[in-house]
Amino acid sequence: MATVAADRALIEAVVAEMSAGIECAVDFWIGQIEDALQDPRLTTLGRLNAVHEIVSEYRRTTEGSGARGDGYVA
């Protein structure tokens, strides 16, 4: 019985760490997009181009991560 409780605690700890990591990554990329969209020095086209660059950078950095084109690994 103690093993089941320890296994559950380990699984919950791993899930919490994974969740925190995902939230941190999403916050980073959304922050980049928000900054580009709110930059008063950019025109509308400049903002669009900036967001396009951010998305391209995201795709370059996640290349080879095992994710398919639809974003799912499995």
C-alpha cells in the first residue's frame, strides 16, 4: 500500500512539473506576441511581420521535438 501512495506522489510531482513547464513556455511565447502587437513603433504590417517571425522562431526551436505538424506527438 505504501508503494502505491509513493507512486502516486511521484506521478503527481512529475505532472505538476510538466504543467509548470508548459505554462512557462506558453507565457513566454504569448508574451512575445503581445509585445509585438503592442509595439507603437510598428505599423499594422510591421506587427503582422513581427508575429510571423515569432511563429517562425517557435517552429524552428521546436523542430525535432517529436511533435507532428498538428502539434501532437502520438
